[in-house]
Amino acid sequence: MNGTSTNGHSHMNGIRTNGHSHMNGANGDVGKYRNPSLQVTADHNLKLVDAPIEEPGPGEVTLQVKCSGICGSDIHLWKSGRIGSLEVKGDCILGHEAAGVVLKCGEGVTDLKIGDRVGIEPQVPCEKCFLCMEGRYNLCEDVKFSGIWPDNGTIQRYKVHPAKWLYKIPDELTYSQGALLEPLSVILHGIAGANVKLGRPALICGAGPIGLVCLAAARASGAHPLVITDINADRLKFAKEFVPSCNTYQIRPKLDPQETAKEIRKLYGGDEYSMPASVIECTGVESSVCTACYAVRRGGTIMVIGVGRPIMNNVPFMHLSLAEIDLKFINRYRDTWPAAIQCLKGGVLDLDPMVTHKFPLERALEAFELQTDPTKFSIKIHITDDCEASLAPVGQS
């Protein structure tokens, strides 16, 4: 932490870190903030500041964000300042995996009321372009996405969001489970196109949070046998405890993708039919994508979910072509929240063990430091706000 700092606006103050020093916790001023928020800056800093509280417009509501998860994309925006063409050009509140409670409704909101508990779909499309009109709103080029500059995200106490993109969550789901609906939505969208079927072998590349959700979803879908790969032994150990029926393979960096794929294939059997019919790639790392291409069986499907380099030059085009392997991709999700809620409500999936750490909102900087500390194990970190928030002016109840 670099001490105290302001972000250049007189109505905000806060504490700040550049991500290279150890966090000792928040200072005493944080407890006085009405709307604590975790912001990234264009110069790769994080800061906890007191953000303005906005009024909901027509069709919008003001939420108290009760739980928000840290995603790998949040770390990319902090450390690299961009994800592909999406660049941090100014201060922006991070976060998009979240659930909360409605505190105030704007004009015209009829489907929600104060006190409703909701999951937050963070993308707000234009609803005018041909892709939105076709129902493929996740491909809208004019989408506003929480936590991607200039649209503020969910790691704050109070957030205004369109009511249309909020989904009531049942009482039996916790806010933490509500925050897991977003990464689950990524997998629901991806696995739908991955040709995962009952009794057919599947491979998951990457045992991070998305890979682990994918592993659980593939198991629930009946895929078998299942193998999950990662370079990190601790994550593979966690994966085996999370889904005991799976097999694990630790990536050896000295092997090239073809050699790695050959070793992975040994876990499935002796003939081509026994090889993975579906491979879901959850890392975005070029060598892993290439390994997926060589590991999948002839005529199989590869679904790339991980976000990686803008250009990959080593993907084996002719191997894919001659074996009629489908190489597919997704961009976020669409129409997944209702199904995700049913998966958790009905006990189809239990993702709770993935949440290895929880931090209060006032200690959000510490949560990010832990997420990026390679010496400490974590899977999914949640930032919670357990206070009973009120929109009443200071000094009034």
C-alpha cells in the first residue's frame, strides 16, 4: 500500500495500493464511507474510495450489493489495464459477479419491490441492433458491462442497475450463491454448445474457478469419464475433492502440446472412440488451446471459454480440418440466469466449496492482494457487505 491518496475528484477520498506491496488492512476512514467502492485506475492502481450514491432513473433500481466475487478479468484490468480491446481509460469500480437487495425503485419498475433479493446480470445491451433483435444480445457491440470502463461495477455498497437485468433469487439461496450465478452462467452458455452428453468422455482444461464450475456441470450432465488439467497441483487436489469421480493431469511445461495431449489421452483408453468427445478449454493459454486440439477425438468438439492472447499463430489448422473437429467459442452468456438459479435451488450443482475466502467490503483491497498472491491458495474470493444499508440522508433513519 502506498498510503493515502485521492483520485483527483474533491467528492471522493480513499486508500490506495499499486499491487506490489503488502496490505495491512484499511485505515480508520473507511468506516465513515457511505458507499465504499473498489476502483481500478488507468495507471494500474487499486483504491478504496467513497463513491457517489446515484438515483435510479426510469426502469432502474438502487441495490445494496451484498456479495461480489473477484473474477480473473478484474485482475487483468488491474494488472494489464485491458482485456483485448477493452481498456481502462479512467477510474472504474470493478466487479460483475454479484447479488444484492433492492433498496429503491425508479419510475416504471413493476416487477421488483424494495426488499427483493436479486442476482445481477452485469451486461446491459442496446436492445436495438440486429443481434439484440435476434436474441443474441451477448454479442451486442454497444453493450454496457459492469466493471468495464466506463461502466462502474459491483464492488461497492450502492449500485444502480436496470430492473430488466435483475433476477429474483429464492430465500433458500444465499447472496454468496447469488454471486456464483454469473460464473455458472458462463458455463451454462458454453456447455450448451460443447456437445457434452451422458456417458461420453470429456476433458476440461484449467482448474481455476471457471474450470471447476465446468467440471461440476459436466459431471451433472452425465459426461464420463472426466479429466481436468492444470499446472497447479493444489488446484488439481481441490478438483479431485470437489468432483471425486474425475481424473486429474498436471501439466508439465517441458512437454509440447502434442506430447501433453498424448499423455492426457492415456487416461481415457486405447481406441479413438474412447478419447474425449468434448473438450472445454478454460484457460485461454495458447499452449492449452493447442493441447485441446490434439486431445479431442476425431469429429469431436472443442469449446474455448478462456480469454487469451488476441492472436494465436500455432493452432493446428490442418489437424482440425482433416479430423472435422469443431472449434467453437463463446462471449459471456445469454438467457442463463433462470436456469442457473434452478441448478442451485434444485441441488443440481453445489458450488459452495469453491468459495474459499470471504472479506468484508471495507477490506476489498486485501481480497485482491490475496487473489494475486501465488504463495497462498484460493479459488473464489467473495467480498461481502453485511450491514443493513439505508438510503436515508446521514443523521436520519
